[in-house]
Amino acid sequence: MIEIRGLIKRFEGKAVTRNAVDGIDLTVPEGQLVTLLGPSGCGKTTTLRLIAGLERPDAGEIRIGDKVVYSSDDHVYVGVHQRPIGVVFQSYAVWPHMTAVQNVMFPLRSGQKKLPVPEARRKAMEALDLVGLADLADRPAPALSGGQQQRVSLARALTREPEVLLLDEPLSNLDKGLRDRVRDEIRAVQQRLGITTVFVTHDQDEALAVSDEVILMEFGRIVERGPAQQVYARPRSEFTARFMGISNSLPGSVTTCGDGLADIALAHGELRCVAAGELAEGDRVNVFVRPESLSLSRKDSTGRGWKGTVEFSIYHGDCWDYHVRVGDTLLRSRIYKEKVGLSHGDPVFVSPDEETAIAIPAGAGAVG
Ligand code: ATP
């Protein structure tokens, strides 16, 4: 449904050393929700704005459905109002002097459409119903909560019956509880309508929750892509592993490997890991272990635990994070128990779960 080839965007300026979008190839299949995920400044929003026609690329090609909307080779550029898209911004962009339904009707009454009021209102009410706001249709926009205003802006984007929905950090201005509710609402509406969607976020949890596919970006390029479960459980680059919250990383080298597994010699002993990509004996790797895959015990029942000392603990309500020094390395172990009873200075044995530890070639996925 969306095809992007060799997309490049450069902003001119004295301090600019790289392209904001640096040669992106991307396919979003029909009916799928794809997230562009990455740290601030990696080019997510610019990519979305290029798809929307809110920025003009320097090179490449963008196709939406069977229509080329931008091609540097063929000198094609279709403006934002002619693209079959609906856009939702972080800032809602809801007009304060209108009610909810007037906001949603606005695009239907303006531009080329100019529908008569009764038809525009009927369509607007359908869209408000879809986002669960029909009851509040006649409420002035300023009297709606942030989450409700964002749903108005989603309804407004949907009334144009776009082929593609583009969402730029739509949840960032909402507080935590509301963010989860609106996130679920967006995913529910997207799946119900089967609308092809690109969703920009810097929040990995949000990306995992809503995506069919996650695209990880760094420095204007795509570092990794895949279904949410794959990017979470089997990252192939160090950048992805860290970005997806695998905070424990241990350098080592491959002793044996095969069948997707590898034995890795680490400073504290040998560990069997899942191999990310092709590994060979002697390769330098970093082993990534999720905090929840690192267990702690006072006794070394397996004889293979790593000796460590508790440095400090952090309580999160449903779990504890224990920071444990093992040799020169500070590791984080997450434990889902009400009471663990370890404190600063306590000796412990640390055991990584071999089924989830991942060995990634040192430097893999780095964007220069
Ligand atoms: P964030 O999560 O902070 O919004 P992002 O990943 O969406 O970040 P972009 O907003 O796409 O990143 O920005 C990519 C790069 O392009 C950044 O270095 C940014 O400073 C630069 N940039 C974006 N818009 C402009 C602009 N209008 N003029 C100059 N530079 C820009």
C-alpha cells in the first residue's frame, strides 16, 4: 500500500552533517500498522511528513496505493491535499472555537468536498461513534479532555476516508493512564477498519503494543525491522537490543556455534546463547540479557552462578530491580516478587536464562 524507495531529505544549515532521512526503503502492506521507532532526531517525523506531503524530499520515490505521489526521477510531486491520507499530530490540532462534531465536519465542508451540512454531520457522527465519542459530539472542544481531543482529531482524519492513516506521536501529550486507553482505541479502530497506518513513536512499549511491524531508525536510516515479537525477543543489532530495554550487555567471544546457538566465553564463565545472525568461532560478541532473565539466589544451586554483590535496589510496585556488581560489570536483575529481602552489600549468585540470552556480533547494526 505504501512503497518508499531511496528516500532522502536534507535540511540545510551550518551545523548539518547528515541527511535527516538518509536513503530509506520501506513497504507498508495493506491493512498493516507499522511504527517508526527510534530516539529523538533519528528522522521518524520527517519520514512521516515526507509521506504526507508536508515536506518535499530531495530524492527517492513514494507510492501510495497505485499512485506515485513523489518521484525525483520522473519529477512527480503530489501535494498534501491531493494525497489519500489522514494525519493525526501530537498536538491534536483541534479548533477551540468549534464543538467536537464541528471539528470533524470541517474537512468535509471545506476543500473540494463541500458536502451539505446534513451529510457532513452524518459522516462526522459515524466517525465520532467509531472513536467512542458520539455522546460528546456537541461539546465545545476546550471542554474535552486531552484524550478526547486526540480522539476527535483521529475521527477528523478518518472522515476523509483516507487510504492511509499517518500518526505522529499521537499519545505523547497524554498522561500515562489515558495514553494506554487512547493507544488501545487507536489500535482497535485501525484493526476494525483495516486501514494502512504509519505510527511514529519514540516509546518502545507503545510500538510493541500497536504494531504489526516495527521499524527501528537511527541517524535517518533503518537499523532493523520486523514483527514486534521478533524485534523484542530476537534483536539483531546492539542498538535495537539496547533500545528495546535489554540493559545487560557482556562482552565475550564465540567458542562453539551451530543451529542458531552459540557458546560464549565471558569474563565470568561460559554461557550458551541464542545467536543473532551468522557467528563463527573466535568472533567477538556482546551478550544481551534482559533484566527479567537474570535470576538471583543466595546459594549457587547449579554451580554455574556468577558471584556478585548487591549495590542497590529500585521498587516498581509489581517488581524490584536489583543492581548487582559482578566483577567490573553492573548488572540489573528484575524480580517479580513482593519481597526479595536483599540489600546493599549482600552476596548473591547471578544466573542468566540461557534460552533468552542473545549473542550479537560486536558492532552489529551500527550506523556510521
Ligand atoms: P523527535 O522524536 O524528537 O521528533 P524524530 O526522530 O522525529 O525526532 P525528526 O524530527 O525527523 O526526528 O528530525 C530529524 C533530523 O532533522 C533532526 O536532526 C532534526 O533536527 C532535523 N530537522 C527536522 N526538521 C527540521 C527543519 N524543519 N529544519 C532543520 N532541521 C530539521
